[in-house]
Amino acid sequence: MTTDDTRRRPLQGQVDFTFMYAAHDAFRRDLRRLAAAVETRRTAEPAVQAGWATFKNQLHVHHTAEDELLWPALRAKVTKPGDVAVLDAMHAEHARLNPLLDGVDVSLAATDGAGLADNTGVLADTLAAHMEHEEDQALPLVEAHLGPAGWAAFRRAAGKSQGLRGGAELFPWMLDGAPADTTKRVLSLLPPPARLLYRAVWRPGYARTQRWNTAAT
């Protein structure tokens, strides 16, 4: 799995965005897997369908947490019109993705796969542009106005909203095929009981369902 880490802000600046970057990399990974499945005409396979369902769920969870917990807290702090415009753009970009996901669903359900390659490409380009926009402009606002305490509060609230059942899918999905240093960093930020759950329960449980073609990362 590759990403252009050179253009990103440091993982350990004032705020450590390890979780956000790892999630974004996982979305990019799944979009590559979807594109590979479309190219090889494997989209009807149960493993591809399961991978797509997990991707959609995680994208929904990720964006819901931002829309309900992160952006409102940040909006209460920012005052400059340009900064407010960035937050407005985050909401608009999230909303723009929903019909693109629906378009891929429709193409996947069609017997002839009509428009699937085009719909997949548009989704991948749009989501990639959104994540770059978020990393380049929204996360610096989080760092400047919420700081480590605000970011930690968001993480706690997001974790509480998902619960253990959410973590059981989130962390194995996020770390599926991730580089060893990313896995080590993400797990180091979890409390010891969650790390134990990940290794003993969550990761083995996640692996019992085949997703995508794990060789195509």
C-alpha cells in the first residue's frame, strides 16, 4: 500500500493525526481493490461484494463522526471567512459522495455492469480530492483551533459512538495490508485492553470474512 506521505503534515506535530491518515490510506487501498476487481470483472464475487460493503460502512461511519462531532466543534472556534468556507466545503464534499456511492451500487447490481468503470473512477477521483483537501486545509484548522485536547475529545466521542462492535471492524479494516510502522503506531495509541481485543478477537474475526482479493493491495 502506497501513499504520498511527502506532501502530508507531520504525524506528530502539535496534533498526531495517525488515525485520520491511516483511515484515509485504507479508503485509498479499497478503491484500488475495487478498480482491480472492475478491471478483472470479479465484481460479482462474494469477496468483492463484502469488501465493498465494508468500505461503504467505514466511509459512512468516518464522515458521520466528522459531520456530527468534529466539524461542529471546530466551527464554534473559527471566525475567518476563509476558514468557515473550508468547513462548508467539507460538508458539501461529503454530500457529493453519497450519489456517487449509489451510482456504483446501481452499476454493481446491473447484469451488464453498465457504467461501472466510469462510476468507480469518478468516485475514486472525488474521494481522493476530498481527502487531500481535508488533509491540506481542514486538519491544520483542527490543529490550530482544537489542539491536542480537542482532537482527543473528538476521538473519545467517536469511539464511544461506535462502541466495541464498531472497533471490531474499524481497526482490522484500517490495518488490513498497512505497513508495519503504521500498524505499530495505530496500536500504540489504543489502550492495552483494546490492543488485546484487536489481536485476540477483532483481527481473527475480521479475517473470517474474505474481502476483495487481498493480493491486490
